[in-house]
Amino acid sequence: MSQNRIVEIYSEALELTGRMFDAARASDWDGLVKLEQARDRLIEQARVLDAEPPQAGDIQARKRELLQQILERDEEIRALTQDWMRELRDILENANNVQRLQKTYTQR
């Protein structure tokens, strides 16, 4: 497999990462998960293919650039999902408190 194909795969992964960011901003968590799974498959495919020795310096530089962009966008996605996770944790804690109260008062 050519190094050019690996760069194409990383470019596709970057495009999916952008769509993941859009999904996170829109609070489309199901969409985010599906996109992340698709991206993970691409990254794994690239990882397997990238076992070949590097060829051209410009291709290596492009791969590094794409990976850096993916990582930067992942940080932004992580920040958005952290807010959602806090909100979800609060909802679950409130639900647990309601259940405990109901259990306490129904046992009397």
C-alpha cells in the first residue's frame, strides 16, 4: 500500500473528526459515537498500512500535519463532551436521589 493512500486515509479521518466536532457542538451524541467508530476504523486501517518504511519526507510531513489537526480537534471535542458528561452525571445523581427518597418514604 502506498504512503499516498495512508495520507488519504488520514485526510478522511480528519474530515470525520470535523464532523464529530459538529455533532458534539449540536449535542448529537449518538451521531458523535457513530462518527468516532468510523474514524477509529480508518485510523486502525492507516496504522496497519503504515508499517511500511517511510518514503518521502513531504508525505511524512503531511501525515504529521494531519495527525496534529486530528489531535487538536479531539481536544475541542473532549471539552464539549466533558460538559455533557457533567450534565449527565448531575441528571443521574438527581435520579438516584429521587429513588432513595421514594424508597425511604415507601418503606414507612
